[in-house]
Amino acid sequence: TVTVGEGLEAVERAGVDVTGSFFTLLGVRPALRRFFTEEEDRVGGPQQVVLSWQAWQRDFAGAPDVLGRTIDFGYGAWEVIGVAPPNFTGVDLAAVDLWLPFHVVVPLTMGTEWLEHRGWQFFETVARLDPDVAVAAAEAEATSLYTAGRADREFANDEGNPTVLLSSVLSARGPEAPAESIVARLLLIVSAIVLIIASL
């Protein structure tokens, strides 16, 4: 959660820090202008922000001249460079107001120690599995990389022998799926029932 603005005009908004490959990985195209790139998502890179469609409509009345405007949430001015398509919320199916470039915003909010030490575990990783690679093989490789990466840490043995498990972003949510995904499943069931009735 970020606080946008100052004083009585300040409002809380839901922000998500993502890498420059995030939108491309998910196959998302902007509704307005563009997203930030992998080249821009770097320490010291340009302070840019992508608005959700809903935030664009609510906070800027859908004005096309929103591009180039700035948002301040306590770390200077961040330029609006694009707007995401309607109803896009990323992989969490939770309301999002704005996306920020990970390697630009995190050093401002948490410093840069995490860049050199593997003890930081605040990342969530999303990847696209090559269709020619079996899940078991990908899990084995990911486990090997994770184990090798933590070998130089003082507390490496405190974690036992972890195994990386891969799952789709939907099934990985487990029983505590957000309301949006539950509604989506119910709509799917209702649609199926309607189709069955219509075919009788």
C-alpha cells in the first residue's frame, strides 16, 4: 500500500513492484502507450509508473493526457507512462492501482543490501514453463539452482533440504483463493450448467 499525495488530499493506493519482464511474460498489452522495459528496470533507472485501468478512470477520469503526469508517494515524482488493460490485476487476482519498476523502487524503500546477499526472501517468482520441458525436470533444475545459490549463506543449514515445487498461478493459491477467483469459478460453473440446459 502506498500513500499518494499529501495532507487532506492523500489517498491510499495498492501498488505492486514488478520487474521489466512482468507484462511481457504474461502476454499483456497496454491499453494506453506502454509499459516500462527491462532496460529501464534497473537501480537508478527512471521513476515510472503504470496505472491500472480502474485507477485511470477513478483518479484521472480516463483523461488521455494522463501520460506524462506525475504521482508522488513519498519518493519524488513518478511519471505515468502507460495504462494497463481493463480488469488486468496481475497474477494475484487482487485489486491493483499501479505498478512500479522493481529495481527502481525497492532500493529507495529497502536499500540495496539485498542485491549482494541471498538472505532476503521477499521475492515472488513467476515463470513460463517451456512446453517441451517436463514439470519434474524443471523442479529438479530449480531446486539445484536454489540450493547452489544459498550455499554461501551462514544460515543455509537452518532451512533443511528445501525442494522447489512448480504450480500454475491459480492452483498455487490453495484453499484461500481470493474472492475474484472464486467468483470466476462460480461463473464458469453457471455457464456450464446453462450450456447443458440449452443443449437438452
